[in-house]
Amino acid sequence: MFSNILKIEENAFDRVALILTEISVRGKIGLISDNNVMKIYGEKILSQLKQLGNVEVIIVDQNSVESSFNLGKKFILEGFDFIVGLGGGKVLDVGKFSSYIAKKFYISLPTTLANDGIASPVSVLNDEGKRHRSLGSKMPDVIIIDTKVMGNSPKELLKAGIGDTISNYTALMDWKLAVRKGKETMNDFAWLMSQNSLNALLETRYDELNDKFIRVLCDSLVISGLAMSFAGTSRPVSGSEHLFSHALDRYGKKNNIHGLQVALGTITILKLIDEDYSTLLEYLKCFEVNINPVKLGIDFEDFSKALLKAKEMRPDRYTVLNELVIEEMDLQKIYKELVEEL
């Protein structure tokens, strides 16, 4: 049995059975997905998995900590051998966490590129209060990414994937600050991976969401996930911009895609510390990644509260927010500039 297999290629979903046969996947298989994805890709994937053993389809309608624990318990008690996650972030997070709890071999078949969760050892689940919790789980043993499937996914999710990768900029800046202040230690391999993930995207010559760019985006998001695995923490890809996003999730009136919120957080943080952000902003605009707070339904009240509450989201995570004294007049000025510039 091999593990940590990565396949990124066009029409990879047509070869799932062959890929898994080559690594001796056979037995009782749990296929986790949701109704929408099953309607589109379920028949193709299910028919191939049935060649490898008995398959039970498990439809996920919520990504709570409790339901994921219960699913892990089911995998243990009912003797599942392999778990397959087919879908977007919610499904994949449940799959990672439940298979981690059950200590089962996990195979990930992403259908979107909205964030780096496709390869990370972290699951974002909701607690009883509907608050997001980033919980340690496991990175997938096998990841099969079909670039054609990704190209057919909603463009807004691809743009969110761009935004999530862009946020590595401030995450690395914050990590470096925390190390300098003696709050963290540095993992140079993880740092390099996160930086390379960002550079791979920023240095690409493509200016539209074509097949070749989607391959670059796949690579970048996978590398970001691997950076977390090497570091044993989300630190290489999550800093003040993610804390801002978590605060928006908790206190804001509008739910937005994670990747767009952290991209807005990145530009906002750089404005707060008077750091040049022009290159990042030009890149986002090139791919029409619209993070204007008004467009995202984030009014000034939610914006300011999220920034003021951000460092409370993870008190153990030292970022630039720990060193700033934020005044309301500053926030009004920044919010107005964001609305005009974005």
C-alpha cells in the first residue's frame, strides 16, 4: 500500500479505478459527497469504485464537529477500509476529519479549487454555535485532481482559490514577525513551500482562467497544503488576514467565500501597516477577483468590528494585529479607500 499519491491531469476522473488499483485499494469503501456533486460526477466515480469493492454512499449536508465525529465512529464500527471524499471544501473537510478519527486511508477527489484545503492537514468544521473551528486532521493519502473538472467549476470558486493563495503574502509576513518576537519557531521547508506557492501564481504569464492557468492554481494550492503538513500548523498560510476572515464569519451579517474574504484581509492589513500592495491588487484585478467590501456585502460596521475582534479569534497566534493600535478614523479612511480602489 502506497500513500501520499498526487495526480493532477486532464480527465483524471476517468482513471480513478486504474489509479487506485495500482496502489491496491480494495475492500469496503465509504464515498462521501453531497447531492449536487453526486448528480454531476456520482455515476462516473461510483461505477469505478464498485470495481474495487463494496461502496456505501454517504451524503453530507453539514460540516459540524459532531457529525464528523459520528461519521468517524461509523467507519470504525462498520469496518470500512477506505474513505473517498468527492466534492468541495465542506465535503473534503468532513472526509479528512472523519477518516483521521477512524484512522482510515483517505482519498480526495476535489471538484473545486476555492482554497488550499484540498491538500492540507486541517479541517474547518462548525461547532454547536455555528462558529468555524480549524481542527488538525490528516492530509489525504491520495489526491486526484481533474483539471477539466476544475475548469468547469464555478468561476467564482476559482477566483476564491486565487484569493486564498494571495493571502500567503501576509501570512508569511506575520510568521516572520512572530519568530522575530520569540513567539514562534520557523520551519524553513514550510516557509519555502508557502513562498513558492505564492510565487508560482504571481509569476505566471497567464491573464485568464484557461486550462494552463488552472494547472498552476492547482499546483499552488496543493503546495500550500503541503506547507501546513510540514509545519504541523496552518501558520505558513494563515495570519492576520485569516483572523480577519474568521471574525467576519462570526460577527458579519453576510457569509462570503473564504478565499475572497482573506484576499480582502490581505489588502486591508497591508493598508493598515502602509505596505505596498499594488502588485497583489493588480493581479487580483487581472483575474477579476472582486473583493470590494460593498460587493461582498460587508458594511463599515462589520468591517471595523472584524478588524477590532480579529486577534481574539486565535489569541495564541501572534500577528501584526498585536502591535497595532487601530483607531476608528483610520478604519473609516481605509474602508472608503477600499470601496473606491476595489
